[in-house]
Amino acid sequence: MKTITVYWTILSDPDLHTTMNMLWDSPKPLITLLPPGGNTEDSHNYRLCSGAQNIIKNTFAVVHPVTTSVKLGGTPETPVIEEKDGPWSVYPAPLKNSYRLDYDHSWAFFSEESVELQVTPPYMHNTFDKNNGMMSSGGMNISKWFRPINLSYILWEGQNSLTVKKGDPAIYFQFLTDKKIILKQFECTPEILSLSRQVVFTSLFLHLQPLKNRYPHFIKNNRHKRLLKLIKENLFD
């Protein structure tokens, strides 16, 4: 079977980088986090369903290592944090009458070969955070764009607090390819972190453009080549 190597790292505030690497486990294949098949017959075993396999085979997940909560005040347009027991940040409302907040923890992925990464909430698990809001979704080509993937939540209208529970899957990473994904971790150096932040900063100027129009800005000045060199110099064994 053909494979694609995807390089990944944990991104966080520099003061929390080592702590977050110690707390969070590596992304795990989604199938390892699902219940066993309930029926031995292939036609009734969800794990063996060909339709399900299209999603499961190249989807990975990470699991919350601790339980943490946050409570918001003010208004969704001008929010403030009233209480928190973790590294939460709050932002103006992306949807009318709904608070938005981020957990200060991110991942970044890069591949030499073109591949789309789709990020979704853990929709195949009954997670506690669904009671109060949803984790935002998105996607990008990780060979052409290098930016943090955040745990960003939008609360349901009328909700002003959120709790994530230890042991609940936090996020799904689905790679849209028929090839087998091989994950390799690398250390996030200051220069790699800077490259990622510059991509985010560039997006402030290009926010009205679709992603396909932003990609050339990353490629044309060989940022992808510089990034790949740094990654290969900092791979874990």
C-alpha cells in the first residue's frame, strides 16, 4: 500500500510547551478509540463497513488529559473570563449571541506530498463538551499551508460556560487520501513556531481570500522548503 508521511508537532505558548508535551498523548488511530465490533458477521460489524472505513482508516484523534472548565461573562461581543482552571482564552462572537473560546493548545501538521487535512469535532463519541457548545471545524492542504490547529469552541446560544473531561476525545484529524498515513513527530523549535505564527499573521491581510489563493504566498518564497529542512533536523527517533 502506498503511504504518505505526515509530520506533526504540539504547539503551545512557549512557557507551556514542555508541559503540554508531557500531558497530551500522540494522535491515535480513531479505530483504537471505538468500541469493539458488536457482530461477528461482516455485514453487521460497523468497524468493517466499507462506508465507515472511508472515514475511519485515515482519521486520528487525541484525548483530553485533564478535566478543565471556564465560565464567561460580559456579552458574546465583548466577552470576559470570570472563572477558569486551565489555559483558556476568549474572543468576540463569530456567530450571533454565541461565545467563542480557545483552549491554549494546538497542533501543526506538514507533508511533502499534497494532502488535505480535515479537522472536526469528535462526532463518533458522546463527549461532555457537546452539552454547551461545538468545536469548530475546518480544513487545509498541509503541504501548502502551515498554521496551528486550535481547540476552538463556539458555545450554544444562551450558554456561558464549558467543561472538557479527561478521557474524552478532543478533536479528529482526517486525512483525505486513499494512501496510508504515517505520522512522525518533530520538536517545535522557536523558528518553526515563528513560521507558524507568521502564517497566521499573513492571514490577517488575506482573510477575504480563499485558501487556494493564500497557498502561493507560502510556497513562492520557499517557506515550505525551509520548514521541511527544520522538521527533518528535529525529528524524534
